[in-house]
Amino acid sequence: MSEKRTTDFGYEQVAVEEKASRVANVFHSVAARYDLMNDLMSGGVHRLWKRFTIELAAVRPGQTILDIAGGTGDLSYAFAKKVGPDGLVVLADINESMLNVGRDRLTDRGIAGNLQYAQADAQYLPFPDNTFDCITIAFGLRNVTDKDLALRSMLRVLKPGGRLLVLEFSKPQNPLLEKAYDTYSFKLLPFMGKVVANDADSYRYLAESIRMHPDQETLKGMMDAAGFVNTEYHNMTGGVVALHKGIKP
Ligand SMILES: C[S@@+](CC[C@H](N)C(=O)[O-])C[C@H]1O[C@@H](n2cnc3c(N)ncnc32)[C@H](O)[C@@H]1O
């Protein structure tokens, strides 16, 4: 009898084929309140983490950028302004609800012409080899079933010399901070999720998925193994979040 392959969905073990639909349910459920919750949960600090990501991306006019797992489009918005009329930003996400919120929001902010939307899975990017100057994935990689496959897919569609930036929750470097962060994540987050979005389960998944995500050094090793070079990372907020960068040789 063959054994079923399993993977993590937060702290739960689920069949590999089941994870994507479980993750999809989370993001269908949180899409409408996603931006509000982001600001509430991080006290607005996610804006600073994203600002640093935008700086390190060093996007220039005329470039072609992929913001995968782009969700409601914070990074895409900034990149669309930077690439200008001769460049292109593709906001891609696997989830239709998140993509719809993102599209409405960026259209309302007057971004059009140099921004395209694609419903796509980070593991199987539907773009030709060597297409993008820069790829970002912000708070998305931990939700992907096969992260190594996704990293290889991103490498394939980057141009040689192009850069990947992975912004993701990581491991706090100080034990005291880690303890406070644990209390916050497992007590306060689901409570806020319940009160504001009537959805404690999704926010419990959020906390658990953060703990299951590879730490700084492990993710760096995965990027090296996928074929990226000059990989490095920067801790932010004491390692609560890390920004990894790698280059396609
Ligand atoms: C926490 S949100 C991040 C959104 C946005 N990047 C931000 O930083 O605000 C995670 C996003 O990852 C998307 N996602 C999950 N699995 C994915 C996959 N396999 N491929 C592409 N996007 C995925 C979800 O639909 C969701 O929109």
C-alpha cells in the first residue's frame, strides 16, 4: 500500500494535494479585510518592511517586474511608479479574491497601462524563460506547497543578472523577543482576527505557518540550492521578518 505524502498546513499535516485549496480558503476568507488587518496586526510596520524591499529592489525605468503572491498590490503599486510608461509590472497571485481586491485598489489609485494582472501559481510560473529583471514575493512563500519548486520556477523566468527578493516572516534573533512574539501571535492575533474579521481560524493559520517557515539560514540555503548566487539576507524588527536577495547567474 502506498503512503500518502503529507505537508504542513500551519501545525496540521495535510495531504500534499490538499494544501493549496486550504490556503486558497484562507485568502478567499481574508481578502476583503486584508489591508485593514495588515495595518492592525503589524501596527503599520509592514509598510516599513515593504519600503526597504522596494529600496533593495532598485527598480529602474523601463524594467520588467514580477510581483508574485502580490495580493492587494502594495509592492506592485510602488514598482509601477518606478518602471514608468516604458516598463511593465505583472501582479500575479494564485487567488482570485486577492487579485480582485488588488486590481480594484490599484485601478482606483490610477495605475494602468504598465501593470498587468495574472492568476498564477508561484510553482509553475506561466512566463517564458529570462523574462523579468526583478521578482518579488512578499509574505507569500510560506504559503506555497513546494517552496524549492517555486524558487526554481522564479529562477527560470528571471533574466540572467536579475534579482529575486523574498520578504517573509522569519526567526526572531533574541529569545525575549521570541517569547513576546509568540504570546502576541498565538493569543492576540486570533483574537483580533475574530473581532475584526470574524475569522479566528485564518489568523491562527497565519501564526502557525510563520513558525513552520524555514529560518533565515535555511531559506538562504534553499535559494543557493535552487541556483541563485550572491544570496544574502537582512533581518528586520529583530528577525521577525527577513528580506532575502539572490541573483540569477
Ligand atoms: C499574506 S498575502 C501577501 C500579499 C502581498 N504580497 C503583501 O505583502 O501584502 C499572501 C498571498 O500569497 C498568495 N499565494 C499563496 N499561495 C500562492 C502560490 N502558490 N502562488 C502564488 N500566490 C500564492 C495568496 O493568495 C495571498 O494573496
